[in-house]
Amino acid sequence: MAVTTASMVFLKRDSWPSNEKPYVLLYPPSDDLSQSNYTDEPVDDIPIHDMRPLIDELSLDREGFMVGKLDSRLSYTDFANETKLRSVYADEVRRYLLNLLGARPAYIHECVIRQRGDRTPRENNGHGQPVSYVHTDYTKHVWKPLRGPLKDWPLAICDLQSLRQSDLHPLDEVHRHDVLESHLVTYRPGQKWYYLSEQDPSEVLIFKSVDSCVKGEGESNMARSNYRIRGSTTDDDCKCHMARFQIRDT
């Protein structure tokens, strides 16, 4: 199995006050308040395994991720049309997952288009860019490149079986009128990371962000981050341009 190495940004262990929960303000703070109360750190030379040779063996209930095939009626330029995106592709994703997972209803909770610009994702704070720090979220996710094969800032996913509760730290994402909770992740050498090499637009990467039914050593949250492939192209036609759907099902 092909293995590459990469640098990814993690939460620095014990970098926040012991009597506080990590937080980040998603708006400009007042003069006497810090934007966040923690520090992150890059970790270099993390082994990232190519999941492609394992596609037929992957399980949402074991590794926490899988790869499927979904051809769309939409062209590349159609994905810039929000009406078509929500009425056509969102319905294609919903029907695909209903059939694949045997769920009863499936609701498209959110769709985000991420496209790498001239600056790196970290310099643009992740807004509309690939997210370049390791984190968790909620609900199931479906990721696909809008053009490919993808050779620039692919998504790295941690095997659910290799995560531990001690790796995960609740984070308050503070908006002006709301607070959401996710998790940041501290690095541990026992974590096992995967990516899908040269992902094609017809290939969808499906993964759980959280599963309340998972018990035992394996943690129920799925950690992930986009990362830079060493020597990746700067050709505009090959820059990372992906669609992310969050799905709720029962």
C-alpha cells in the first residue's frame, strides 16, 4: 500500500487554561478578549496511507469511511449554480445514500464548496478554502472533487479504530448569536491516517463525523484535515475544488 507523509496542524496539548474549555471567536473580538484561548502546532512527517487498494474492504461501521461511485447530471460549471446544486445534486446524493445505507429519510443539512485560492488554506482562515487543521464535526459527510483526478490538498481521514477519547478536546465555536461545539484533535503516533489518491469526480468519499452508537476503545468522532501533497501542482485546472455535503439520516 502506498504511503506518503505530510504535515498537519493539531491542537497543542495543554495549551489552554486548565479551568477553561477551548474556544474560538468567529467574529472580531473586543480589545480585552482573545480570539481563542489555545495554541495549535504543525506535526511533520505523519504517515498517510492510500485507501485506494482497500476500497472494497472499507466500512462505515469499522474504519468510519468508505468510497462510493456517484455520477451526476451536473457539469463542472453547474456546481457554481446554487439552485442546481441544491435541487439536482443534493437530491442525487440523498437518493444514493438512501439506497446505499438503507436509511429511511435522509436530509441534506449543509453544502459547502471549497476551492483553493492563490494563498494557502491557513492564510485564508479556512473560509471557502480546504480546512488545513485537524478537527471533527457532526453528521455523515459526502466529499467529492468537482474536477480531477485530485492531486492538490486531498482530505486525510483518521481510522476510527485508531482514535482515542484522550485525542479529542471539545471546542466552542462562538458566533455572535450562537455557540456550536466541535472537537479539536491532539496528535498521537498510534493514529492511522488515510487519503484517497487521485480521487475522480465520480468517486465520493463518505464518512461519519460522529456515531453515538460506537462504544469501547475506538472513539466515536472522525478526525480529518486537508493537507498539502509535497510537490503538488499549482496549475489552476488541478487545484483543490470540492463539494462537501452534511447528511442526517435515520
